[in-house]
Amino acid sequence: MSNSTILVTGAANDIGRAASKALAESGVTVILLDKDVAGLESLYDEIEAAGFPEAAIYPMDLNGATGDDYEQLANTVADNFEQLDGLLHCAAMLGVMSRVDDYDIENWFKVMQTNLNAPFLLTRALLPLLRKSQAASILFCADGLGSEAKAYQGAYGVSKAGSKALMSILAYELENSSIRVNSYDPGIVATGIRRQAFPAEETDALHSPDDVAGKIREIMGQREAHGKQLSA
């Protein structure tokens, strides 16, 4: 993976942050995308202090971004890098755990925008750069909520199920290309979303983001899997 370039969404915190550091440790130039500018800057400093390849920062709020914003991102990446070797979708928003008939409409739209529309728009905009790579990888961070529908999952459950479908559709469409597309469910991890969904849960027994970052790096770097819904 050395000398490759990979863009990571949700890079400022939790799994996105840990995966970005793991990729940088392997010699990857990581493009760090998140709305949390302070988090991006501190991660940039950590990567630089460790002597890893210099990262790039791209502040962006996926919830409010338009199609033009994604095209501008693609143009900026193209101006600074010859190609893109990977795209890791880690950004996510929980919303609320609520019955469908009680679910706030505006909140529903925000969750769907961040968790489903943004990965579509971002992938669509960056596919030309990914096609320039001889071995590119697109990986969606999945969640068990996208596999088994349950009450009160709301927009989060629907969006995660949709992102799995998006992954499969992309895998079929890119079957004869140099781009691999997969999803990975890391299991129960101590993240901000997990704490928000289960505030009373004991977190000591949960995996940390650092625990799963190595597996994400492994999937991004291997050539065998394509169209797979991988899990821990």
C-alpha cells in the first residue's frame, strides 16, 4: 500500500481516525475528510509527528454538501494527486432511535444524507480518479443494523441497509475494472454512535477503534475480495 493515496471520510474521530492512522503507518498518503476541523488538524499533527507520509486535510460537512461541492472536491484531489487508490466511507450519523410514525422528518433527511446520499455522491465524483489506479479499493463501513431490521432503528437502519445495496450495485458495475468494492462490519465498537445509541452500556468489553483499524487496512490492501459483505 506504500505510495498509494486513500481518502477517508469521518476521519476526525473513532473508526475513521484509527483507520487513517493505520493506513498512514503503512505508507499511504491519506486525504482526511470531516467537518470537525480541529479533529482533522490534531490527526494531521499525529501523523506528521510519527514520521508517516504527510496527510492532506479537506474539511467538508457531508450533511450540507451539494453536488457541486463533490465535484469541487474531485477537482481539488485531481489537481494534487495523479490518481486515487482508495475510498473509505466511515462517516455516519445516528439520528434518533424512534418509531417511524414519531420520527422527525428533518432529522430523517439529515441521516439519509450523511449515511447514504453522501457515499453515493462522493463515489460518483471520485470514480474517474479511482479508475486511474491499477488497484483501487472502495470500502463501506457497515453495521449489523443494515442486515437485520428491528424496531426503532429509524433512518439509521434504513440508510445502512441502503449503503449495503449501494456497495453491491457498485461491485456488479465495476466487476471488470481495477476497482474492488466491499463493505466491512467491525462488530460492536466503542464509538460515539454506539454511546449515543446505548448510553447505559458498559464499554470496557467493547472493541476500540484501534482494534479494528488493522483489519480495515488489510481489506483496503488486498486484491481477492470484491462485492463481499465482510464482518469481524
